[in-house]
Amino acid sequence: MAALRLVAIDPGTDGGHCPALLVDDATGDLLFQGPQVTSEAELTEVSGQSPIGPNEIIGRIPARMRDVLLKALLEEADANTGTEKL
């Protein structure tokens, strides 16, 4: 079973349906929680730059999370000295 750990959450959250960043402590993989992009125009634009696989989705993380995400990623990189940096 994966050991998922919350490392950042939307500072503007109301407590429900919160965009967030989690890390899988076993693998170091990052998991993003946020609204799924369903706009055909946006999906077409994304797939024109990077094809979207059949098991992939595009999620949206609010711009207000930039600072909290950057801080969380830098802290994760610092905590994992001796391993590949994020």
C-alpha cells in the first residue's frame, strides 16, 4: 500500500474539493489533486503540444498555489539529499 503524504494544499481552500499536492513516500512520485480539464479547446491545445494518453487526464492547479507548491517541492528535494532532486 502506498504511503501518500499531503505536502501542499490550496491556501484559498474552503475545506472541500481542495487542489493539493501529495507525495508517494515509497516511490517519490507526485500526485496532483485538482479539477479535471474538460474543455475540448484546452484539451486540443494540450494534445497539440504533448499527446494525451488514453489513461491520462489534464488537471488544473490554481495559480495561487505556485508559491506553496514551489516551497513544498524544494522542501521535498532538501529532505531527499542523496537522491535525484525534483
